[in-house]
Amino acid sequence: MVAGLSNDANRDAWIERQLGLIPANKKIIDIGAGPCRYKKFCSHLDYTSQDFCQYTGTGDGQGLQSGSWDYGQIDIVSDITDIPVDDGTFDAVICTEVLEHLRDPIQGLREISRVLKRSQGATLLLTAPFACLTHQSPHFYYTGFSEHFYTTHLSHLGFDLEIEENGNFFECLAQEIHRLPGMAARFCNAGLSDNMIGTLRGLLDCLGELSARDTGSSKLLSHGLHIRAVRRL
């Protein structure tokens, strides 16, 4: 695979795999579900979606915008810090690429913990960027979260964690190189010459080789972290 293009695919594969491990008929809530892209992996579960449903796709025009946005079928429209369900309603929670869009992500984690059952084995599947560009502005507050953010706050809330890095330093650099033509057109009003494009292709090949030989640069930089947090008693 070409370096820098695996961010979404890695995350999707991890989420599909983790959702498949949750026993059938368990109650799960997809918090900040957006277009409900992972509902298809929850056919064996009692699925509920939640979102605040205020992003339009164009936002304020700053940073990266999707252009359009379809929320699909959201069951609960609310703020993530005030979800109108009883304590301990769900056996599992999925929350993907949401924390960076919260004014108070720690309060968001507390609410996630509140709606999750207080039984051993209750599971939270959580992803968020380690480092990212401004996107979905004005609903954008943090560029990313380190491993220590999760180990500090989720441990305090009573979870044991399994953490997996998505990508590494070389993959992150390659991802941004793929963006260069669009960035040059948008912010420099300029295209890239054939010579520039050739240079970038060579650099991407180099980064691909280095990524394949990587021995730990994900601790320095990655696309994001995949967190499986399991309630302990």
C-alpha cells in the first residue's frame, strides 16, 4: 500500500474487529455517530445512535470541510455531555473521531462512563486523532490526544485499557504530502510542476520504505490511537 493512505482503512478494520467481539444482543450506543458509518458492523447488537446534529458540511469555511454531511438516522439528538438516558443504560459505547470536537472532552468521557453499565466487562471503543489538521470548524477544539490523556482520565473513571497506534511518523508525513497539491492550489493559488510532482512521488516511495522498517516512531507521532477500555470493578 502507498504510504500515507491507510489512516481510515486501519481505523475501520479495527472497529469492525472490536465490534465483532461484543456478544450478540448487547445494547450499544454510537456517541457522536454522524452518518452512522459503523452501524453496518452492529447488526448483531441493539444499536442506538447519538449526535448533536449541528454540523452542516460547510461549517465556517475554515480548515478542512466535508462539503456535505448526512447524519443518517440519529436516535438521540443531544449534547454529548448531557445524553438523556439513565445511568448504566448500555453494555457498550463506540465513540470515534469525536473528542477533538468537544469543548470539554474530559466531561465527555465522564458522560460516556455514566451511560455505560457499572458491570465488569462493559466496553468502550474510542478513537481520536493524535495529531490532525483543523476540520469541521467551528466545531473543532483540539488537534489530538496522547496516550497519557487516555491512561490518566479513563483509568480514573475505572477502566482498564488496551491501546493501539494507527500509523507512525512516516505514515503521518506521507499523509500530509498527499495533501500538498490541494494545499498549494488553495493557499498559494498555484499548481505543482511536473518536477515537483516527481519529487513528491520519490519522497512517498522513501517514506513507504522507512515505514515498513519502523521500530517505534508511533510513540512520537501517529494518525491516532485506538482505545479498547473495559470497565473494572
